[in-house]
Amino acid sequence: MRSPPPLLHDAYDLTLQLYKLVPTFPKAQRFVLGQRIENAAVDFLYAIDEANTPRERATALRRASVALDRLRLLLRIATDLGFMPVTRHEALFTTLGALGRQVGGWIKWTDAQPRDTTP
């Protein structure tokens, strides 16, 4: 059995942070923007978990990258609407940047691996 990659632990920690953040949003937005943020975080977490399987790795990593981009956009909207302090936004974007670099590096490594052409 493979051990989970460190990226999975980081994605899990980010998801927990966001689940704790969303209840601080105004009530009307907890179930709209907040739900979308939670969904994007879970989509990212699931994609990273799937990427731990060699067969699904390339597709899952690309899904993770898309989910991370969606999460960046949603968090920026939340900050611009005043649902989240700028200092919290900066801390989250530092984390998102680190996660993005890890995903990007893993994608490059995966793309550089020889393809199995056996039918």
C-alpha cells in the first residue's frame, strides 16, 4: 500500500481551514459562495487522493489544478465582498501558491515518465 503524498496532507489541512472559515460568512452567502468554496476544496482534495494511483495520475492532477484555480477565484470574490479579512486572504493565497507549485511539479514529473505502450 502506498503512503499518501505530503500534498494530500496539505490539501486536507486547507480543506479544514476553509470549512472553519465559511461559517463566518454572512448567512445569505454561507449557502451560496461558501458552499462553492467548500465544494472546490473537496474537489481538490479528492483529485489529489486519486492522483496517488498511477493509472489515474495525469487526469487527476489536471482536475486538481482546475479545482485550485477555481478556489483561488472564489476566495478572491469572498475577500473583495468583505467576507474575509485581507490578512486571512494573504495567508490562504500563500498556501494556495505552495499547493499550486506542488501540483505543477507533480504534473511535470508525471509528463516526463515513460508511457507504457503495452496493450
